[in-house]
Amino acid sequence: MGSEKYMLEDERIDDVPGTEYKIIQNSKKFSYGTDAIFLSEFSNPKGKVVDLGTGTGIIPIRIFGRKKVEKIYGIEIQEEIANMAKRSIQLNGLEDKIEIIQMDLNNIEKRFKKSSIDTVISNPPYMKDTDG
């Protein structure tokens, strides 16, 4: 069975630029943008990393594929998008290095102890002036 077992309706599998990895995307709901590529390229994470608002997991996958880090946690509030990110991590066999956690950032102190993370990354969503 190939990579199709990881996909749902309207999803596709794309290459993760600059790595050997793949990512699941759904152009009808959510796909990463070039800003995520730039952020993962120019960041210099170390140790344990948290990506706040990870979306499909593009930043953790690119960071792991290009930087030497211990562990990456991707936090995503949207269950459907977090599920897509988890499936991308499974597709690439990275479950021991990248963990996607579906949760509200307001509860993050319940998941991580103080000073337990070395690097925090976030690519905030774009919103209208009256939203968010």
C-alpha cells in the first residue's frame, strides 16, 4: 500500500522543498505558503522546538529535514488540520522526532514545563484588521 493510505478526499501529497520528505495538503481548506518556507529556512532552532500554530506541519518537517534538533512539537488548534499534519508525519516516518499536538495555545503551560523548550517558532495567520 502506498502513500494513498494517508490521504483523505480532496488531498494531495507534495514534496517538501529542500528535503526528502512529503506533505499532505488540501487546497480547498489549507495549504502552506512561501512565508513558512522562508521562516524554516532562516530560523536557527536548537534542542527542543515548538511550532505554535503549525498548520499542516510544514515548518517542523522542513526544520527536521534541514537543521539538527532534538525534538519538534507542532501545536495546532484545528482538529482537521492537526490530523492532516499527523498523517504527514506518519507518511515520512518521523513520529519519534516530530509530535503534532491538537490543542488551544491558552493551555500550553499545562503541556510543557517552564524552561523545557529551547526554541519557539510561529508563523501567525494573516487576518483582516477587524478579525483575530
